[in-house]
Amino acid sequence: MYIVHIASECAPVIKAGGLGDVVYGLSRELEIRGHCVEIILPMYDCMRYDQIWGLHEAYRDLWVPWYGSTIHCTVFCGWVHGRLCFFIQPHSGDNFFNRGHYYGALDDHMRFAFFSKAALEFLLVSNKRPDIIHCHDWQTGLVPVMLFEIYKWHGMWNQRVCYTIHNFKHQGIAGVDVLWATGLNNEPYYFSYDRLRDNFNDTAINFMKGGIVYSNFVNTVSPHHAWEARYSEVGCGLGHTLEIHHHKFGGILNGIDYNIWNPELDNYIPYHYSVDNFEEKAKNKKALRERLLLRDADKPLVCYIGRLDDQKGVHLVHHSIYYSLNRGAQFVLLGSPTESAIGSWFWHEKCHLNDNPDCHLELGFNEELAHLIYAGADIIVVPSNYEPCGLTQMIGLKYGTIPIVRGVGGLLNTVFDYDYDELHLPEERNGYVFFQPDNHALESALGRALELWYTSPKEFRQLAMQGMAYDYSWNHPGEKYLGVYEHIRHK
Ligand code: ADP
């Protein structure tokens, strides 16, 4: 099959979070299975140009219809760790992708509506006719809308769309001017509740809703989150739309790329290890302590890696720092704040804990340090308010770092409580799960893990190795996506 991903991220060249990992990892898996995969991305000024090989101009004069006129674009092409990527660079005063950041501009809806239009225009004029167009999140929700309402009539009648929702929180709520900009000119038709009109804000359109209504298949990134999105508030107002389209909606768990996240191969860690020489992990713990100037003592090391965002349960992340320190453990945090208030709060904590030899808070995004922390820590906390899939618990498992998770979304599909899980045999359990979003519940799970470290080190080590035995690679999800592609292709 010929598959084209249209996305706003692809790791490691453009990565703000898990979306980038997924676009890269899934593409790689599909190629390994013999399919032809290409990825279309915006050409941001701030992306990691050092991660692209052979960047060259692929299509010089792409004229993209916009507000009844056109915007001139150039399409560049290069390889990102073996994946063929096309980067769209518009030449207009809007400077859509020259903002020094990927997201967070006031005109984000226009930036990504334009990107979606430009990606389709590029496919059309370069005569690319993929079997499957795979879109991701709100940024590309308008792709299936424009494909089936506009581009189909220009010759793209045989393409099918798989639309993956990685996070329901951001849906692309915008004014109807986007319809005019993108050439979806029949406002009464598009601005109706069965098409793009937002279910709650009756003056706005909703990109993600458009993606759900028009795509041939829609999925979110774990089975449990698919259920939550339909039946609870985490669908963020789209539950009803999902209910209407439930026959084409499901949950497919993400994988992680074991070529990148693998303690046996990882170039960012000083000592490689596996279940066969698990004792080497302790050397990484020592290296991590040296790097972060933590004291070398006989203590468990707890970590958090991720965005510092309301979604991630920041109050519980904060509580886990002090709870761990009070229980005699060490704590390392690597977090990128998404709001200034959360950023200032953690900066304050960082200053407060600056001289503590058992704690290090690193604020910012640091891929390399993340690898060393996964390898050096004993325990990773993931106390999310909601979590569509979550990658950090799966990476933790692969590195023998026991996850403590809140039982939501994909966390519930991947972590099985050592003491209480009823569906898995004791030798299949791999972490600790708590349910209520409060300090007490977090302590009950983290406390049990620390207790096991202190009192039964052999059992603790056994539990870590049970986690390492899980296969959360792209193997199974790759197969599932191919099943979906095959299914929609013949419809
Ligand atoms: P989300 O997509 O909601 O941000 P996920 O758990 O799905 O969360 O994916 C997070 C990914 O981003 C993981 O690969 C994690 O290692 C990485 N990551 C998150 N924050 C940071 C950071 N501050 N520095 C380095 N890597 C990070």
C-alpha cells in the first residue's frame, strides 16, 4: 500500500510530545512491513534541521488556493532517520511556520488549515495518489473534509482517510472565516451540526469534528480512551459525534519504537542492559546521579518525565516529589511547562530544592537526558488526569523502571497492579495503579512501590524485569492499523 501521513509533528525533527513519536514509529513499522510511506509536515523555522538528511527542493512552485487567491509555497524533501518527509514552506506575509515555536499562536487554526490545504494541493499537483491518507489530531482534521468535498472532484476520488485523535482537549475551534479561506464556500452546508459546527459553541466550527464526520475510520490511541471519549467528559464535547459515528470508531494502542527506546541499544546511556544483565542498570543510576550532582546513597530513585500540564496531574507530580523525599527516596523531574503559571510554580520549587542532594528538577525539553533518566530511575510516576495512551509508562517498562500510574486511558491498558490486578497472573503484573486523583491515592500506590524497594529488593527487581518482558513495540499496533487500512481501502 501507498500511505501518506499528514501531521504537524514527526520525531525527532519536530517533536512537542507523543504525537511526533507515533508518526515516526508507525511509519517505520509500516515500511518494515513492505509498504511505501511518506510524511507531509510544515517547514517550521524551529525544527531540528540537523535531523534531516539530504534536504532538497522537491517542488518549487506550489500555488495553494487561499481566500480566493493563492499563496506561493516551496516543498522540500529529505530523510528523517530513513523516513521520506516533505516539508511545506509558504512564502507569505503570514509567516505561518516562522514563529519560533510549533503551537500556541493566536492564528493556529489558520496556520494548520493552510497546512492541510497545502498538503492536499501538493498531492494533487505532484500526482501522488496514496491508497491511504493518515491524518492526526485537530491540526489536520480539515484534510478529509477538503479531500471529499473539493479534491475528490479534481481526481482524488480513490483515496481513503484514517484519522487518529491523540488528544481530545485541543479540537481546533475557529470562526467560519476558515471555511472561506480554505475554499469550503457553501457556509450553510458546512456550518451545520452534522458537519463542522461545534456541538456547544454555536458560532464556531470544529476541525476535529470535521475529521470525525468525514474520515473513513477514526481512532484514538488506546481502547480504554476510546470508551472514555464516548462515555465520559474526556471526549470534551465530542461524545455525541462519536456515538453517531461509532461504527467507524475504535481504539488502537500506540507502540514505542524499540530502535530508539531500548536499553540494549540506546546511544544516550553509558551502560547497556537487558533482563540478562539487569545489574548494569545500577551503573546508569550512578551516572545519572553524577550528571545531576545527586548524592550516591542506597536510596530508591523516583522520576517524572513529561509535559507539565494540567492533563498530566501536575498537583500529584508536585506531591510525589515531597512524598518521595519524605520517604527517603530521591526524585528527578524532567518537565516542560506548557503554561507560564505552572512554569513559575515549578521554577519556585526548583529554587527551593536547589541545595537538596536528593532532588533535581530540570525544566525544559531534553531528549538526551530523558533517556538517561529512564535508564537510571527505579520508579516513574504518571499521575495523569487523563491520558489517551501515554508513552512514558511504556518506555519506563522497557527500561525496567516501574510505573506508578493513575488508572485512566491507555495507562489502564498497559500497567497492571502488582498487588490488586485481577485479570493478570502475578508474573504478568508490571507496576502500580491508583484511581482517585488525590494525594492519598497516589501515596497508596507510590508507597507500596517504595516499600517493596526497601523491604524486598529481589521482588522489586523481579517486578521490574516482568515489565521489561512486555512487548509494547509497534509490532501489534502496526498490524492493527494495516487491518484498518485494508478495511477502508475496499469500501
Ligand atoms: P504527551 O504526548 O501527552 O506529551 P506521551 O506520554 O504520549 O505524552 O509522550 C511523551 C513523549 O515526550 C515521551 O517520548 C517523553 O519521553 C517525551 N517528553 C515529554 N516531555 C519531555 C521533556 N521535557 N524532555 C524530553 N522528553 C520529553
